Amino acid sequence: MHICVLGAGITGLAAAYSLQQEGHQVTLLDAAEAVGQGASGGNGAQLSYSYVQPLADPSIWGQLPKLLLAADSPLKFRLQADLHQWAWGLSFMAACNRVRSEHSTATLLGLAARSREGFEQMLSDLRPDCDHSTPGKLVLYPTEAGLQGAARQIELQARLGGAPQRLVSPAECVALEPALASYQPAMAGAVYTPSESAADCLKVCQALDQALAQRGAERLYGRAVTRLEVAGGRVQAAHTARGPVQADHFVLALGADSVALCRPLGLPLPVYPLKGYSITLPVGTEPGRAPRVSVTDSARKVVFARLGERLRVAGMVELVGYGRDIPPDRINSLCQSTAQVFPGVKDFSEVQAWCGLRPATPTGLPIVGRLPQGPDNLWMNTGHGALGFTLAFGTARQLSDALRA
């Protein structure tokens, strides 16, 4: 079949790659002139296959006052004249309960395991130069209460068949990652997952794009999709300023922008952008200066991932609409967090700043497949939130299976 994939971020490219592997003719459409220009290019770089606690968690209720009111909070909420934002926020808070969180965790773990298999097969097939490594991951907790909550999450994931993980003391954290030595007094402990990995998502996007082109895919970049033409219960064409694009099936992988294309079709899509930021800076190879192990600081809501001789630092969650501006104070905050957690990192003169709009559902589960009452040949592949890189190859396999059924 001829399948048109709308969106050339990591989820769209992974889907196109999987569909091409199945023998389908693939066309890629994206408004940007190059791949990975939305939420993919500067993301947190961590591939969190084993520790997948959804953002909608019961603990959010206790954290909410501080998250909303603290001047240095990693969470920012700006009320918009947008009923979609209000509905998403209410649905998110409704999902912050134990039953929903455990169901989401179980679903995400299964999807992540399948995604790891797909990613590793892609690595074997393409051998991309993407700074891939498997250094393990430490999730740091500042309080004993937070650590006990993490212990319950580990127990849940172990019951669900997740990869081995364990709680470690502050001293063990430093033994695993010496660059954390000066930060030891701020830690109550951490969750250590030896199997977690990291990679440069933009480089993966570029490798997928090159492979797709070499294997015959049509890539139509710099073409924003203005509307989907529907007749007889099927999408007939995706319209752009340079004319319509026809195909047998259409995959909508435009992240948060997918909502605007679904709305005229009467298809409500519970996806809202969670704006995040990152910095990338050179750190060289000097031992103990910058982390080798991936690190997530749960208090600061910041992640650190080594990419060769660079360090990627990412974080923050903002519900502020679709703006892509980069306020200097948010970048300064990431620089300060880096200096405080890893004081061996001293030079911030070559920082590359980035922001992305992570498409999130209230439950944290991506939307994959056809929508009820939607066109027969329109397939969703969005709502991955902060786990887009982690889950991309798993949802790609889901799509391939559904199209084959």
C-alpha cells in the first residue's frame, strides 16, 4: 500500500521506517525543511525503557501547591482562552490516582519493551552515528518519603516483569557516578537501572531519513498540511500550499499539531503540548567532570544525558500554549541546575538552547490507531509526551500490526 506519514519527528520517522520494512510505499510530509525540528531534535536523549512512571501520578496532589506557586518551579501553567487546555488539565488531574497510574505503568512497560527491540534492530540495520550508549540511569530523590514512593514504583514494575532495578544509597550513587560527589548531601538515595541507555535523537532522525530516501521513500519537506480532505468515510488527500498528496492510508504523527487537523473532522484528540527546554554543551572526556551515567533529578525535574563529548540537560513542564519562544530565565535555570549538581561543569559559553512542545495525553499513554468515528484510513500516532524517543519504535510496530490486520 501507499502510506503517507504526516510528521518527520522521531515518531513519524520510526513509523515510516517500520512501514517501509513491511514493504509499503511511503511518503513523508512535514512543514519543516529538515527532520526532527519539532519535539525531537533537542529532547532529553534518555531512552527510559524500564523506569516509566507516568506524569499523572497520585504524588502530584501533594506536590501541586509548591509546583504551581514556587518562583523556581519546573512546572508553569498559564491559563489560556482555550477550552481544550482546560479540558486536558481536568482530565490530567482525574488521572492522578493509583489505579490509573498503575494501569498506565503496565501499558508503558510493555510498549517500551517492544520499542527497545525495534530500536536495537534499527541500530543493527543502519548502524547510525548517534552517540548511543548504555550507561544505566540514576533517578535521584532528595527526601526519604520520595525514595519510599520510588520503592513502591520499583515493586510494581518488578511485578509487571520490568528490568532489574534497585534502590541505592547516596554513597552508592557516587560510586556509580563520581561526578555526583559534591551533590551527595542533597540526596536521600536513588533508583538505579543498569539497562537504561541514551542517544542523540536528532542523529537518529537523520539516519532514518537517509535510509528511507535510499530505499525509495518520497520525502516532501517544507510542506505544511492545511487540511485533510475526507469523502466517503476515507481521507482522499492531505492538502498543502503546493497541492494535494494522495495515498491509500494516512498516519498522523504531527505531535500536538495533530489536534488542529482532527478538529475540523469532528475528532476530539486529547493531546496538549507540554513545553520543555534543553541545553547542550561540550564537556570533553575528563573523568569525573560530567556524568557518564544518565541522571534524573526528581526534585528539579531535570535530566542529564551524556552524548559523546557533549552533555544534554533537559527539563521543565509548561502548559502555556503553542509558543516556541525560549525565555532566557529558563535556560539560565538549566545552566544553574547543571552547575549545582555537577560543579565540574564550569564552561557555559557554548550552550545550545532549545525548546520543544511534547504532545501529551492526560494519562501519559500515546494514541495509536484509528479513532472511533474517524475515517477508515486515518491512523493516529501521537501523544507520546516526554517518552517520544523511548516509545517511537514500539508504536511504529503497533501501527504496522494494525495495518496488517
